[in-house]
Amino acid sequence: MGTATISYTIPPASDGVPPNTRVDVTLNLTYSDTLNADGSYTVTNATGTYKVGSTTYNIIGVVDPASAAGLAEGSDNHFWPAGNGPSGAYVNFNGINFVTDNPTANGNQAVSGYSGPNVDFYYDAGRSSYFQDTRTGGNFNAAQSVSITITCFAAGTLIRTPRGDVAIETLRAGDVVLTAEGEERPIAWIGHRIVDCAPRARPRDAWPVRIAAGAFAENRPERDLYVSPAHALCVDFLGEVLVYADELVNGATIARVPTDVVDYWHIELESHDILIANGMPAESYSATGERGSFSESFGAVRVERLAASDFCRPFASNVVVAAMRLQLERRAEQLGYARDFDADLRLVADGVEYLPLLAGDSAVFLFPKAAQDIRLRCASFTPADIRFDRDARPLGLSILGLSVSDGRSAFPIALDDARLAPCLHPVEASDAADRRWTIGEETGLPSSLFDTLAGAHVALTISFDASAQRGWKAPAETNAPARPRLYAVRSEALDSRAA
């Protein structure tokens, strides 16, 4: 079966949403491989969470309201693959009717045997989206992300054959390849598509994952291997198991590669097996429901859907994946990669850049109170780029506390201060300490934060989590001189003050 993930947020005070109530939904969907008469696939199940304010419900399934009412199956819970949806939709989910474990608390779509939220989801390559959620009674353009399972090799991948390693795009149906066990097997089907990543709401879901040469061991792979995020590699970890490439992303030896367009190919054998790609064992195509998303196909199409027993190796458990990730990180360090914790923190006030006085996990900036355009800058990173995490937010600095002073009086600024809402991600509660991330590499700070100060200059003190890993330094960067950890205000800032 195919899988897809939809995440969306309905912000507070949107149509039908009570003030100060935010709705966050994550749907993990499975859908059948059998095409309906209208060219769609039927969504067969849903899991995930449906959070209204501070209350979280578990999503436990889907149901077609028409079927539940004893009528013929309706068009709800249908998925159209790329290019086949109504009005040329890139992706279209129509009326995903999901059920939670507390339907009486959050459902108002009642039919016989069913009560639960309804979502009409529509997304096209022009980045337009449409949501209708009957839980909150309105239509919304909401923050969303879409991830459709893709299993492909990038063009240029060398597939092992009896005649040597051959670029995948030169292979044809009927050609013979060598499996990981040395068996010669003919290609039954080849799929091809060029994916335009840039117009997507979440381009990263289509970016290839690069497995660097030697990431697993010497010559594993022999040269950099580029695969789609949901492509399974075969790894010998207390026995051979399959693991998706994006589960192993660490931002060092296994990393997402931003690209506008990627040329994807895949080959299918008569049954699922392990190919050798750039010297790395990796799966052949598995018929799991996304065949219709290939723009070109060659050879005989496998009609039946793969069941779990049809895969040639078992998939790694979460525990095994976690252990595998630790081993890959140790391997990355052996290859010369170093963990990067440096936030490279700066402040720009009316175009003049100031460096902080740093002491451990605190930074102090001194700048003129008269400044109107105040921007906090730091190195940005994305959690999903350095660990298996669906958090694709651009994060800057993890702020634990703020205070301002004019040299005579000091005033704390609460993390949940309403003036910070436009420039920071929401507060994240923790038993250790609440925190709030800045957004990306540059965050504007409202000058109203400093209105209560009487002096001519502001001392802004920021306490932050200095232990947050922000990525990795490549071997070439590891030996570069370290950036000093104690700074003075730059000379041009001093000149500005003197003027």
C-alpha cells in the first residue's frame, strides 16, 4: 500500500476557531493500490493526532460517511496521484473523514456509526491550498506539509549487472542485473519521472538524500549515492534489514540535498530484491501504490500490491534504527566530521552590526536605545536535517530567557510576551526550562521592548541553550581556526556611538 503524511495548522481566531485556540493535525494515511474508476486511490486507514488547544486526541481510522450510512461508497477518502486530480491538482485528498478516540468531543459530522472531523484537502503546484474542517466550521488556508512515499534512485546511479556497473537511465526492461546475493535477474519494469521540487509547499520532501562514499563502511557506498527519502537501503546490522534513507539523515554523511529539479528512476524485478547501487545494497522497486506518479514507465506492470511478507528483508525496528544512527554518527566522526554547536550570534541595529559578550550560555549586546530596526542574527538549521524528525522549521536560537537594562534598572521580558509573537516560534514547555526558538537566521525585535529604559543605550541579555547541536562541520572545516568565544563590540559600532 502507499503511504502519505499531511500536517496542517488552523491558527487561532481563524474562521470558526475560538480565539486563542490553535488546531494542529497530523494524518498518517495508507491508501490502496487499486485504481478507482475516477483515477483515484482509496484511503484505507489513518493514524496520528488531532490537537485542539491543549487537548490532544488520537486518530484511530477513517470511514466513508456514505458507506457508514448504508449507501454506495462516495468520493470521500480518495487520493489522486500527481497530475491526475481534479482541475490538474498536483495532490488532492478529497474529504478525508477521520475518527478520533473521543469523537463526541470534536466531531460534528454524524452519520450512522460515525462521528468525527472531516477535512477536504487540496494542494497544487502553485502552492495554493484549501482546507475545510467541520470540527471548527470554516474554510482555511493553513500551514501545511505533504509527504508522499517516493522510492527512487537519482539519474547517474550505477546499478551492478553481469557486464559491470551501468547507469540506471541506460537500462531497459529485459536487461539483467545482479542482486546482492549474486543472482542474475531480468528487469520487469522501469519507472521514470522528473520531479520539480521548487513549487512544492515542502520541497524537502522530494529532495534526494545523499549517502556519502564510505558512510557505512569502506566502499559502502563506493561513491556518493543519491536516492529519494523513502528509498530503502539494505544494512547488515545484526542481520540484514531494510531502512528508509530519511530515517538515517544526520546532516553529515547522510544528508538532504536541496535542489530545484531531480531526475528519478526505479527498476522492478519479478519480485522484491536487493540491488547493488554505487556499491551499496538497496531495494528494487516495491509495488506500494505510487506507480501512477511516474510520468514514464517501461515494461510489464505488476498489478498486485506487495504485502509485508513480499518484501525480501524485514524492515528495521525503531530500536534498531536508533542504534544504527549512533553507529553512523561515530563513523562520521572517524571520517573527520565534527558536531557544530556554534550559533554565530550577532545583532544589527539600524544597519550597524554588534557582536555579543559571550559567557557560556549567555550573551549581552550593547546598542543605542534610539535604534528602530533591530535584528538578531544567527546560524539557522532545520532539525529534520540532522536527525529523523518531522520538524522542518527553520530554527535559529533556543532562547531560555531575556532581560534588558539601561545600566541602572533591569527588566525581564517574559518568553510569552505578546510583542514577541511575530518574531519567535511558540513557547515550548519543558520540565527543565521553557524555551522559544527564533525563526530562521534573522529575527526582528520590536523597539517597544526597550521603551521602559531611561538611558541612551540598551544592554540586552539573552540566555540560550548552547548545547543544541546545529549540524556538522565537514572534514575541511574541522581544522579551520575556531571562532573566538568572547567578543567586543565592533569598531564600526563604536564609531557610530561616538558620532
